[in-house]
Amino acid sequence: MDLGQGKYNMKAVSKLLGIQPGTLRAWERRYKIIAPERNESGHRLYTERHITILRWLIKKVDEGFTISQAVSLYEESEAKKNVNYDAQTEKLDYTFHEIKLNLLQALINFEEDRALRVWDYAFCLFSVEFALVNLLKTLLDEMNRLLEENKISSVHERYIISFIRSKIGAVLQTMPSDPHWPNAVAVCGPNEYQELDLLMFSIFLKCRGYKVIYLGTGVRDEDLYAALNELQPKLLFISFTTIKTEEAIHFISTITEQYHDLHIGIVGEAIPCLKKELDEKYQKYVVGQNKTEWDEWIKQNACLHPH
């Protein structure tokens, strides 16, 4: 692989690393730690070397360093060379695809130690949001494909989901939130027991500064109403993964009738089916199924941002 050849434009880098183009331009202008070449149209072209440096900086920022501190650490400890990984992680492939396959294969083989090494390595390369939303989403899609083809069993599925659930939950609890941003309650719909979609969406919210009060599964209606009365959140996000349209619609309508000032968002795998059945007045509550749709929904609802 030619690490010195520019082949990624800014849009690709932004999507790959989960970093806003404006932030990327500001880092280049202020700290000059990377200097991408320009093509004939004047657009930036980033190399594999640039990607490695940016991943390292993003990891340090996620750990609590300021970007200026991260740049100083990189310049002092690495002398603008590729970050050195220990012998175990060096054996892992650098690409997103290979990391996903390594992690999935380790979990299928019930090799927890190996899975933890791959997991830690992914966090060295990717931002928290990219690792927990993009990486795990594609891993679960691959797991579901193998299930459908009878190449793995429900035992593998339970083990993989248990591993991912514990890791996302641990990260969610330790991520800081911005006191100026609105509070958001996250809960699974009635009789919903699959919460990975809601966990990943909660990570997405935390990365944007929201204080997420995560309730998860098994919350009785009356207990949820009591919590909403006590917490007085500005936002309520509800996850639906199973196709129980009538029950979901009843639950949503009950919430909207009782809490007129509460902003509601709907996420989860059941979105395509629900969207077809929901009345027009409820369509605005559909957040979507992926990060692109989530970003667009948040952007359109400017009232959900701090003033």
C-alpha cells in the first residue's frame, strides 16, 4: 500500500473518521500537522499517512485531551512517524473491513481475549462514534446474514450481542455530556427486548453533547410516565425493533397526547414498517436508522440545540 499517495477527499475522510469538515480544516490551518495535496480542481487529497495521524489525534481528543495537547503529544512522542502498536495489534489489518471480520470471527469462536484485543485496536484507529456506530452496525449486519444462511446459531448470536451490549454500555456511562445541551430520555418501546439500536443511537447523542438518561428495556408504561414527570426532559427517543405496528402507534399516540411539550424521536429496525403505517402527523417523529439520517433529523430540529 502506498502511504504517500493522496486518494481520499475531504468528504471521504469526514465519513471515515466521523469528523466534521470544518473541524478538519481548522486543525490543518492552526496546527499544520498534516498538509494534504490538492488536485487540479483545488480539492484536498489525503493519504493513508494522513488518515493514521488523524485517527491518533481523534483518539486522544476522545480521551479528554485538547487538540493542541494531542498535537504536542504526537510531535514529541512519535516525531511525526506512524504510531507504533504492540506486537499483538500489529498483526491486525489496518482496514475497517478486516477489523470487522477479525472481531466477528473472534466472537464466533468464543475467543474473548482476542475479541478484546481487536476491540481495543479499533479504538486506537477510530473515533468512539465511528467505532461504536459504524463498525458495530456493519458487524451486526454480517452476523444477521450468517444467521440467515445457517452458518452460525442462536448461541453465537446471543454471545455476540452480549459482548457488544456490555461494551457499548460501559462507554455510554463514561462519556461526558454538555450541561448546556437538552436532556434526552432513551427507552425501548413496549415489549421490546433488543436494545442495541437504542444504545448506538444514545452514543450518537452523547457524542453531540446531549445528556442521555438511558432506560433501555422492560420499562412499564406507568413507570415511564412517572419518570418523565420527574425528569421533565426535552426529548424522548423510543426504539422499535419488532414489527408490532398497532401497539407502537398506540404507545406513540398516548405519549404525544399526555406530553405536548416533549419532542419525540423514533429509531430502530422497525422504522421502515412503522413509517408506512404512521399517520402523517407522526411522520416528523421518525429519526431514521443510520447516522446520516440521525444527523439530518437533528439538523432539521434546531429547537433541540442549546440556545
